[in-house]
Amino acid sequence: MNGPSPADDADRMARVALTWLAEPGNRAVWHLVEVAGAEATLDRLLGGDIPESTLRAAVISRTAAGDPRRLAEVALLRADRLGARVVVPGDPEWPAGVEALSTLELEGGDRINRDVRPPLCLWVRGGRRLDEAFARSVAVVGARAATSYGTHVTNDLAYGLAERGWTVVSGGAFGIDAAAHRAALAAGGLTVAVLACGVDRPYPAGNAAMFERIAESGLLMSEWPPGSEPLRHRFLIRNRVIAAATVGTVIVEAAARSGAVQTLSRTVALGRRAMVVPGPVTSAMSVGCHELLRRQPETVVVTGTAHVLEEVGRIGEYLAEIPRGREHARDDLDEDSALVLEAMPRRGTVGPEDLAAKAGLGIRTVLRRLSLLEMAGLVVRQDNGVALARPVRKAPP
Amino acid sequence: MNGPSPADDADRMARVALTWLAEPGNRAVWHLVEVAGAEATLDRLLGGDIPESTLRAAVISRTAAGDPRRLAEVALLRADRLGARVVVPGDPEWPAGVEALSTLELEGGDRINRDVRPPLCLWVRGGRRLDEAFARSVAVVGARAATSYGTHVTNDLAYGLAERGWTVVSGGAFGIDAAAHRAALAAGGLTVAVLACGVDRPYPAGNAAMFERIAESGLLMSEWPPGSEPLRHRFLIRNRVIAAATVGTVIVEAAARSGAVQTLSRTVALGRRAMVVPGPVTSAMSVGCHELLRRQPETVVVTGTAHVLEEVGRIGEYLAEIPRGREHARDDLDEDSALVLEAMPRRGTVGPEDLAAKAGLGIRTVLRRLSLLEMAGLVVRQDNGVALARPVRKAPP
């Protein structure tokens, strides 16, 4: 793998160990890690110097179950045997999108709405790079109790997206999620299952064969270490990652007041494209979709692949104009991204090292900026390097 | 009928005669009538003093077919035999909503988008007052080639609206329109068919039995005199009246680029509630509905009667607060309407004459203001007079 040397092993180990002390997304822990780093934070929490009382109580009860450092070592060994890896910020394949959770503020003071900070680490099974997989990705999620209408529409949609080179991201559940993964696999495309349990025992077991196929050609990903149970609240925690890591989220079917509705409100809050497939008003499985269309003005109706591409392509379309006008580039992009973009050859590909040299930037900066530019649809990764993206053609409605 | 003496017979006759010289909605003719009155306008046009060349050509070719004054007399006699009447502005039952067309400006310079001015007169069959019928009215329109899904949803919706005292307005066509009229009739409610041909020969003939029932318990209404053909362009001209006369319009099914889509863009431009029933994305008859939801941000998804009432009720809800705060009433209502509202008894009904005496206003003014206040949901007409409306309860979503 090209790119910087892997992040410091002690940092990686500390991030894994922190997973035993608090659920992913915990605001206090994430903030401490941002300020002092993962190792110092782990030391501090294990030393009992914990400002927040809820967190203090959690740390006390969880350390009683075992030494987090030791548990982390075991988990990493277990992952290694399983062919899984743990990815942390600083690794070249860290998906840039999840960093948007750093500043997400949601209404409602409960834990689920407050503890939405970025993952500390991501456990991954599968041979593809995370950042590449998410650069052009759409989440397709919905009801477990899907109707034949819902699975039919999901199949068309996910197949079409995968066929056009978009990664289909979903949650691995029965119903719409499984239909989305399967259609992407059938199209020979890339699909990512974002799990609420360990990547060694993806839930539900009834989808085991599908998960194996995803691990072979796509990616299984989780914030929880191998062996973790799919506890109920973890699905809600997990949903924020699906919303943040992708360019947009499509809800195909959802019952009234379902988890899909929560996912889409996060999607909106994160500035990602929020899309809904309508259905018969006589179907209970479309009630949540229609609720969303009534209550979330940012939610857009999509009826097929072309509409979804029109939505997620807009980001690229808009920004794709930028390289032509230097003033715009300087206005809308941060300085480093603009430098990287200007250093790109007008035709053909370039390797990150050459790009770093030409732009006068460090390789780490260049790789991070490339992830962002790729997510924005400005550059595309190819086998032998990166290239300027051609403007996305407007899909017919 | 209570109220002022009927508008001047010469004015009525002139308005009818003008229908032979230009299609309803004609901007130049309407403007001349506004400035100089119908009789002077008719004299001027028949005298050949016509500023606009298109109109001049039309008048020349149409007067060749006969004397408009004579044709108007014949039409009025024919209407009389049929039990039909012609209603003109100034008549107490003139529906206030159509006056919103006075200031409607649409994009696109073609005739259909330019000539959207109010009707000069309305031909009516049926025993109900037009103004009362439209005061609490919702248009339910859609595809002629409706699916069983569309007619099923229309039936539920129109029945529910009619049952709750809302007039169901539609265009009398096959499919969604007919389903809407029939459901309103079945509910024992009030329904109005707004036609693009004479009220003596409602089109299509296949719905003749339905039209007879509407004439008995509801209203048939048209801008064209008895005997007029349902020419293709007249449906588009007619649509602006459906949009303007009602509080809101619901599209149940519509194919891509259908007339329903045009009706709803007029609805939006007129500030009326624009509502769409979604459907399966696999149905060609819902493509127009989903298009509208994607392209017209003002369009709201409705899935049943409760949603529609929530939308059209909002106007009433909002304004219903006004009587409690006098400052608001003076801010938001014109002076005469505020006087009428203040003269209303807090409980029970009052006759228009008593109200006029109490408010210190002419009966004609009071009746006009009552129509507006009724349309706004502030007052309701009852058998023995008018009463203050109780605030509309928010329907459950």
C-alpha cells in the first residue's frame, strides 16, 4: 500500500482499548483523545481521573470485567487470525467522511443524540481500502420487514449504483439492507456492510453466506472489536457512521418512527444528501418514508438510480467546475486542497508521491486532501494513481 | 337568495357576449373590462378599436360567425330552459378565490401562461351557491388512465374530505376526477365539476349519469356558454379556475408531463396548498407526482384525508387566532373584514342584514367580506346565518 507509514502502534492499541471503556461516539472520550491523544487519555481514564460522572461509572464497571489493554491485545490477535485489521485516523485508508461527526450537533439532549463523535477506530474485513470504498458511496437502507415492492426497488437501485461504480453501503440487516448488498454483489460492484457488532460474527446469522461474500469482494466494517454483541443501542450508534461516511443516504422502505428515519435526520444534519423512495400510501412500510418527506424539507424524492446519481452527482458537478476558474478554487477549497488540485496533471494519472513533490506538501497531507477531493468528485483513483475527474454528466431524470 | 340585487343585466349580457370574442382568461379583454366595464369593452371591440393585433384578428373572425349580443341572448335563454344560470362578479355567490387570478404572473410567454386572468362570468347548474361551495373546497384531480391504486386512494381521500364538510372539486374527467366526484357523492357531500365545455353537455359523455347526479346535489360550472365544445386548449384554460377557486389542490396520479402538473404549478403560483399523493415508483401513473415532489419545493406529500386537512386547515388555524387579538386583526385583515369580524356574535348565528347594520357597512360589502372570511376559515355559513368558526383542530398526521 502506498502512503505514509502506519499510525503509531501504541496509539492504535490505546484506541482499541478505549472501546472497552465507552461506546463509540462518546463525546467526552473523543474530546480527550483530540486534545491529549489516545494513550494519554487511556492512562488518565484507567487512573480514575475522569471529569464526567457517567463516564467515570462506566469505566469503573467496565474495567472490573478485565484490563482494557490486555483485552485490546487479545482482540488484535483474534482479528489477525481472522484476517481483519483495525484502521485508525492517520492511516491512509481512514475514511474522511466520518470526521464530519466532529462538529455534529443534534437536537435532543439524550445520549444517542449527544454522543455522535467520530469513531476512534474501525475494524475491517475485506481487501479494499476503506477510503476508496467510501469516496463514491451511497447508503441504501430501510425496513427489515420489507415488502416485495421494497426489495424490488432496492434491487434495481443498488444494482444500478454498483454498476456505475458507486459503493453500496448498508447495515447488513434483513429486508432492504440485504437486498441492497445482494444487488451490489450481483452487479459485481463494491458493497460495505457497516455492522453494530464484531466483524467476526456479523449479525444477523441468517445473512451469514451474504456476509462471507461481502468479506470476499467488499468490506465488513465495525466500530466494535471482534466478539462484540449486536446490542440494541449499538444500531443507533452505528447509524451515524453510515450517514457520515457516505455521500448520501437513500431510504427505500421504513415503518413509522423507524431507525431509518433517525439515520436520515443525521444525514441531513451532516449536510449529506437525504433521499427517500416513496411507495403506495396504502403500505405500512412506506409510512416512514412519507413522514420524512413531510417533515424534513431537505429530503428529496428519488425513484431510481438516475435520480440518486443526480443528487449525489451534484456535489461533483458543482465542484468539477472549479479547476477551470482559479478564483473559485481558492474561494471554495482550503489552501492545501487547492494546491493538490493545481498540481494534478490535466490528463492522465499521477502517484501521490509525485503529487506531494509537485505541490510542495507532505505525503500525509496530500493523501488526506486527495480523499476529500475524491469524495467531492474532483479526483478519481485509478490503478496507477489519481486523475482529475471529468465533470459528471447530468443523469436523465 | 339573500343579498344585493343581481348585478346589472346589461353588464351580465355584455360579459356573456365577450365570451364569443376571446377565450376566458384573455389578459387584454379582462383589463379593458376592469377599466371601462363590460358593456363599453364590448362596444369598443365590436367597433373594431382593438389595440392588440391577436385579439383584433380573433374578434374579426368570431364576429363573422354571428352577432355576439344575439348569441348571448340565445345562450341565456337556452340556459334558462336548462335550469342553468350565469354568475358574474358583483353577484353575491361569485367565488372570491378566482379574483386571485387578477395578479397571477407565470413564467413562459405563451398564451396559456399569459392569459390566466379571472373568468368574466361563470355558467352554473345546481342549487348550491358557488361562494359557499368553494369556501371550504379542495380540488382532487389526476390521471384519466388511473390505476386501481389511484382510484382507491382517491375514493378514500374524497370521501373523507366530503364527510368532513369540504367540497370536492374536480374536472369531471374519467379516472381520478370521476373517482373524486363519485366518492363525494357517496359521502353525501358537496362536489363541483369545473368543465371545459357547456354545462348542458358535460364532457365526457361516458360520465353523463354522474354529471346528472352532480347537477342535482352539487354544481356543474363552466366559463363557456351552453353548447360550447370541450376543445383541447380549454382544459388548460379551465385548470387555472380549479387552482384559484379552491383552498388547495391534491394530485393523486399523474403521468410524466401531464396537465395535472400544470395545474399544480398554478396552485403554487396562486399561494394555494399544492399537495401530491405519492405512489409506487414502479407505476407510470405516479411519475408525474414524483416529478412534482422533486421539482416544486412547495409541494407537500399527503397520504390521506388527515394530511390534506392539516394542509388546508393551516390557513384557518392561523387566521382563527386573529379574533382573540385585536391588533392582529387590524394588522392582517382589511378594515371592512375586521369590522365584519368584530360585529359577529361570539356564539350563535347572525343574518347578513343584521351584521351589516351592526358593522355599519353596506350589505354588499358585508357579503363580499363574509365570503373572504369564510374562505379563510374564520366564519362558517349555517342554515340560519353565519357564525364564527371554531379553530380547526389539528388533524393527526
